[in-house]
Amino acid sequence: MDVLVLIDKLDDLVHNAKAVPLTDQVRIDREEIYDILDQMRATIPEEIKQARWIVKERQEMLAEAKRETDRLLGEAREQAVREASQTEIVKIAERQAQDIVDDARRQARETRLEMEDWADGILSTLEVNLDKFLGAVKRGRERPRALARARGGRSRRGVGADLRVVVERRRAVLAR
């Protein structure tokens, strides 16, 4: 599932939670929060794996382009040596070899630039998603405080503190 969908679910859950009378706190179903958090934990590492895979693929493609360039250079050199007996043939071979080298370098450069652009696009998308996730968390933490200020009261704990307590209790239960 997409991280942004999970962020929206979490935001809706906090936004639509029932208020606890005479406090600025809200009641949230602990299992729903845990479910969404577990889904986020499963989704974010997958996006990071995809980004790592992209970088690995880019490196492999660059290595392949280098091997191809080296192979083409070797072939051009061998051809030039074979034809070195005649001066005009040598000049033609050198021009052809240089053309092959230039073409191989151009292709390698284009491939590298394309892969860098592709990887940058994927990493940019990941960065935007993580920024949105962080923004949703900040908005979720700010809502109870804003409600408390609007009511003229002060919140000592808020949803953030409640959520931390819930997470710590869940960890304690899971540790048993």
C-alpha cells in the first residue's frame, strides 16, 4: 500500500476521533493505530529497497557500458595493429577506431545521464512522500494542541504523549 494512503488514513483517524469530555484529548482505537503503523513499517522499507535497487541497477549499467567501451577499444586497437602494414590503411583504421571510441563514450555518457535522471526522479518521489508523511504527523500532533488553545485550556500530554504511551505499552506486551 502507498505510504500517502496510510498517512491519509492516520490523519482521518485522528481527525474523526471522539473527544473525551471536559478534556482536549481524543479517543482513538489502539488496534487501528497499530494496524496503520504496521502497514507503514512494511511500506517504507519497500520504497527504500526500490531506491537501493535503482542505484544498484544504475551502477550495473554503468559498469556494463564501461566493459563495452573497453571491449570496443580493444577491438579497435587489434584492428589497427592488423592493418598497420600499409600507411593509408593505418590512418583509416585509426580514424575508425577513434570514431568507435567516441561513439562508445557518447553512448556510455548518455546511458549514465539517463540512469542518473531516472534514479534522481525515484529518489525525488521518495523524498516528497517522506516530507508529506512528516507533515501529516506534525499536523496530527498540532490538532489537539490547537483545540486546547481554542478552548482556552492547556494540554500537558496531548495525542503525541498518548500515542507514545500506547506504543510503549504495545512494545511491553510484545516483549513478553
